[in-house]
Amino acid sequence: MTIIGQPLNRIDGPLKVTGQATYAYEHWEGGQPLYGVIVTATIGRGRIRDLDVSQAERSPGVRAVVTYQNAPAQGARDDSTPWPYSRARPTLSSPDISHYGEAVALVVAATLEQAQAAANLVHIVYSVEPGHFDLAAGKERAYAPKHLISWLPIVPTDTAVGDFESAAQIAAFRDWEQFTGERFANLKSIRQPTLVVNGIYDEMIPVRNSYWLSENLPNAVLLTYPDSGHGSLFQFHESFTRQATAFLASDSPFAPY
């Protein structure tokens, strides 16, 4: 007997949909777990000038607030170790900030909600320092690594230079596609009579775009051609010429007339 295709009930289904299922993190072998929330730096580069965790420490359920001032001693960073996951990566070991989002505190509490609430009570004042963002200024110090990881010579590095002009044009086009505020608001401000023409099988400009256009232009007429694509006005040139001529010849301020 095969079970494929059979309407079998999931044993855990009723428990999950009623909120009674026990998930992996709810199995407590060594007692009730604690929850940690990381507080991150809000500047790109600088130094912690003042740090006040007193309110966070007094917040309900908080067991500890760890910062560079009380974090356990850690190994020093050693970049000579080739494998990045084997290097010591000290965290919360200094008031210096080297990047936005760097961990500056760890709040530990009895519940996740308590840890999140207390994390918002950690008050930090920074001394902001200027960052270095000019890649060209460091060009003389640039070098091409021979391998992705020094002890894996079978993975050589490579260099490829793309088409910057095309990429910039595409990026500009994608930016132009984005809208802010009310959707189609600019179209609704156009009051001139407009004739919208499209083929129903147009793959370059799908006909749904023309429907949206005619719906949001307050003074528009939509003309769609059957069994045609992007070249509908050439495929039905006689009809299009007749319709376009009549539209352009009209003195009416109202598009349908």
C-alpha cells in the first residue's frame, strides 16, 4: 500500500493550528532558557563616549547587560590565521566603533520581549569620526590576492570588468520605475486628451499597462487590437490611421469626441 496521494492527517496538525505544539526551542533540558538581544551601533565610525545601562539593568526580567566594560576577556584578533572561522573575533572588547551595526551591548533576560524592551533602554553617546569612503584614494595600496583562501590554492581569484555605462543606465531605469506617494498620481494630473493604443498580445508592453494608463488618465481613450503584439499599429495600419486622424482632427477637449 502506498501513502503517496492518500489524504493522510498530520499527527501534529491540530496541535500546530491551535497553538499547542511544542517547538524545538521550547524543550528545556537544563531549565528555562534565557534570551539575548544585541544592541548595535548607530554610527559608521567613532567611539563610545558615554554608556548608561542602569535603566536596562533595572528592567523586569533582565539578568545581565554585557558591554565592553564588563565582557569576559577574549583572544586578540589574528588575521594571520587563514581560515576566517578559526580566527579569534573579539566582540564587546573596546569602545571603538568600526562599522554601522557593530555590537555594542548584549541584553540577557527571562523572555525575548523583556530583552527587547531593556535593549531600548541602553543609552549610548558616541563621538563620531569621519569614515574613509574614497576608494580611489586607497588605490595605490590595493593588491590582487592570489587565492580566495591562502591554504586553498585550487581556488584562484579572477577579475572581470563589466559594462559600467549599461549598468548605470539600467540602475537609473530601475530607480525611475520606483514611485513614492500615491500610485499613478502623476498620471491623474494630466488633463490633455490622450489616445492609448496597444495590441492584446504585446510582450514588450503588456496590455494590462495600457488598461492602467487609461484608467488613471482622466481624459483618455483606449484602443486595443486583437491578434497583435507590439506592432499592432502597423499590422492594422488602416484602422490606426483612421482612428488617429479622427482623434487629432477633433477640436473637442474631451478625448472620446
